[in-house]
Amino acid sequence: MRSLRVLRMTALVTAAPLLLAVAGLVHPRHLTAATAGDWAGLHVALLPVFPLLVLGLLVPLWGRPSRDAQGVLTVLAWAGCVCYAAYYSGLDAVAGISAGVVVDHGVHGAAGSLFAIGDELGMAGVYGLAVACLATCAVLWRRHGIRVLPGAVVLSAACWSFVDSHIFWPRGVFTMLGFALGFALLTAATIRTEERVAGTEADAVETGWLTNR
């Protein structure tokens, strides 16, 4: 039962980064008249996928925030996720779809401006994701202790790389694989702690029942 739950949760949190890693393998290296159609089409397909990256934080973080520092950090993590989803989707739409369309239609001089705007949007989104990762790891540290450290370290490195790697091969692909690994480690850590606590509580109940008899 435990292994099945870990498998389901891991599949949920790693699906988006693994899909983005695969997309990075086929993403055109440069935007040209020959690649513009594929460039725009791929970014249309990825438009709903990029926001799903935050599932790797929201799933292990899931729960009502408390009225203390942990609750503040939880809200900060949610806000960072919203920031990432909004602004990085803007990058995808501007530097991905729009730039690809204008180059595909032979509009000269527009792609550079679109890339400049897209870079600003993407930077804001990645910074939001980095804040969300740090806040999530801080909350999970308070809940689950040192078990979250490996995932936190991997996610910190992935966020640092994501600033300028996007999903381009090779670094962008490895960045997405880093997110998948970090999310899997966080999720596994939270499940192990929850099951250990549940087992302790069950033992305590059983011991109390036997004592009362």
C-alpha cells in the first residue's frame, strides 16, 4: 500500500518536469524561418504544461496554513507559485508563440523585442518559483525535519539553472530532470514522515486499549 501511494504521488509531481524535459529534446535550438512553425507549435502545446510545474510544491505542501510563521511561509509559497504560473506563461506566449508566429510570417524586427519582453516575464516567473521552493522547503523542514534537505538542495540548484536555461538542450533538459528529482525527494520525505507518525499513533491507541483492558 505504501509503495503504491509513493508511486502515485511521485508520478503526479514529476509528470510536468519530465514532459518538459522531453519537449526540450525536440525544441529548436534557434528561431529561424525554417524552425518558426515548430517553435510556435511546441509552445502552444506547452502552454498548459509550464504552470503544472508547481504541483511538485503544492502536493507535499497541501493543507490549511496555520496562524504562525509556518502559515505565513505557506501563503508565501502559494504566492510564489501563482507568480511563476502567471509570468512564465507570459514568457511562453510572448517569446514562444508570438515570436514564432511573426518569424514564420516574415515580420522582420519584431522577434527581438518579443524576446526582450519574454525574458523579463520569464525572469519574474523563475524568481517567483525560487521563492516558492524556498518557502515550501522551510515549511516542510518544520513539519518533517532533515528528511527534506536532499530535495531542497536539488531544487535550489534547479531554480538557479532555470533562470537562463529554459528547457533548451542540454542544460534546460537537465534542469527539468532536476526539478523532477527534487519534487520526488520532497514527496517521498513527507510520505515517510506521515506514515511514521500514523504508525506511532496507531501503536499508542493499541497500547492504551490493551492497558484499559
